[in-house]
Amino acid sequence: MSNEALRLWDPLVRLFHWSLAGVFVANYFFTEEGEFWHVWLGYYALAWLPVRVLWGFIGSPAARWADFWPTRARLAEHLQALRGGRSYHRLGHSPLGALVMILMMACIFGLGVSGFLMQEVDYFWGSDALEELHELLANGLLGLVLLHLAAALLESVRLRENLPLSMITGRRRKL
């Protein structure tokens, strides 16, 4: 493998990633439900989703949905490689990584919509269902975030490459 680095993650992808990471940490661990910062950070995260979805069609090659969408065939190939102990290395998201990313985005969407409804629709006329859904989605997102972090660290060790650093610098070692 070459030591030469190439530009992989564009600035918009990195800003999206770190913005959502910061909002999640702030809202899950430091702000109180319903308080000003919790609400507005949630809306900020929700506003990023259509930007990222659009960027998946018009953005840089590694940001495009076509590059990493987790199709059944891609997921099967990746799982088969993992089960067989074979290396599965690609520059952008792996199929399983892409699936986790899409699930995280879906959780953020659900959190934004349920949070908005709790704030603006009077808690669904006294029902606790939205609050319970919001909490379930937040805890599910925490699980996905922990899975994402563990996978990034394990793959960094396995590939002998600092993957979290590549999301800071935008550069990744060529295959």
C-alpha cells in the first residue's frame, strides 16, 4: 500500500460529521430536554440532513450515495469477507459503515421531528408516546455512535491507519 495521501473527505462532509457529533454529545450529555440550547441544537442537526442528502447527489465522489450505498450485494460481499477473515478495504465508507451512517441520519431525523412535535404540538395532547420515542431514538443513536467509534478504532488498528484523523484532515492513504 502506498504512503501517499489523497484528498477523500471534502470540507462539507467533514463539517457535517463534526457538527452532528458535537450536537449529539451536547444534547445527549450536557443540555436538558426542552431547554433553549437542546431545542436549537436539535434543529441545527435536523437542518444539516437535507444538505447532506443533496450533497450525496452533487458532492465529491466519496460523498456520493452511488459510491457507498449499502446494497444487498455490497453488504453480502462485506459480510462474507468479514466471516472469512479476508480483508475488505475501500477508501470511502464500507457497506456496513454506510448502513450505520444512514441509520444514524434516520435517528437524527426522527429525533428532530419528534422533538419538534413535543415542542410545538403540546406533547401530542398529553400522550407520553412522543417523549418515549424521542428517548428511544436518542438511546439508539448512542448505540450506533458507539458502534461507529468502535469500528473506526478497530479498523484503524487493523489497517494501520488513523481513520478518525482522515475525517479531520480530509486525507487518506492511497490503496
